Amino acid sequence: MSAPDAPVGAERSLGTLVAGATSEMSALVHDEIALAKAQLRQDVKRGAFSGGAFIAAGTVLLFSLPMLSFALAYGIQAWSGWHISVCFLLSFAANIIVAAVLGLIGVSFAKKAKKGKGPQKVAASAKQTAAVLQHAKPHPRPAPKDDEFLETPELVARSTS
């Protein structure tokens, strides 16, 4: 591998290789952190949506009960001819069912937000990457010939000065 500013055929020094590996590792860590932030943001959105569903359930129950109860009770009474008190109990039960369904939707989204393991996945991935790099062995390179040392630009410059 040759550096972009090095002459063609020249090998990079160990310091250059370490600096390159360090910058790549730093970029990898920064990317892993950005991924963790994105996954955490998604989990927060799910949690906010479940909170909104709970608020919607409460709002529906609070504001619709009087109007729905009266309309439903009088509708049941007109349809069946039952006593009006039984009809009001049935309309209240229908409102409770609607609120329960909205509450279950909220619980479902809350569980999904709680199960979100975005940052844990990223941390595990970073640990796995670090473990692989700790056990990495350098690629074996063939030993250079004696006359190749004389052709490198540094040695040519040193021998002429």
C-alpha cells in the first residue's frame, strides 16, 4: 500500500500505518456513536407515540363520555324499548371498551419502545470490533531483496548527500 503523496512503489512507514489504523478506529467509534444516537432517537419517538396514545385514550374517555352516553343511551332506548337507565349503562360500557382498546394500543407501543435495544446492539458491535482488532495479525510480507533498499527515495537521497 502506498500513501497518496508517496512515490509509486514506496511502502508506508509503520508510523503512517498506525496513524491510519488509529484514524480508521476513531472514525469507526464515531460512526458507532452516531448509530447509537439514531437508534436511541427512534426508541424515544416510539415512547412519545405511546404516551400520545395514552393521552388520546384519556381525552376520548373524558370528552366523549357525556355526548356519546346520551346519544347511545337514547338510541338503544328507541331501538329496544328498555328502561333508560339500562341504556345509559350500556352506553357507558361501550365507552369503556373504546378507551380500553386505545390503552392497549398505548401499551403495545410502550413495550416496543422498552424492547428497543439500539444502544446495546451498538455497544456489542464496538466490543466485537475491538476484540477482532486485538487478535489481528499483520499480513505477512515477502522479505525485500538487498538491492531494493538502495532504490527507495530516502536511501537514494541519503547516499547522494
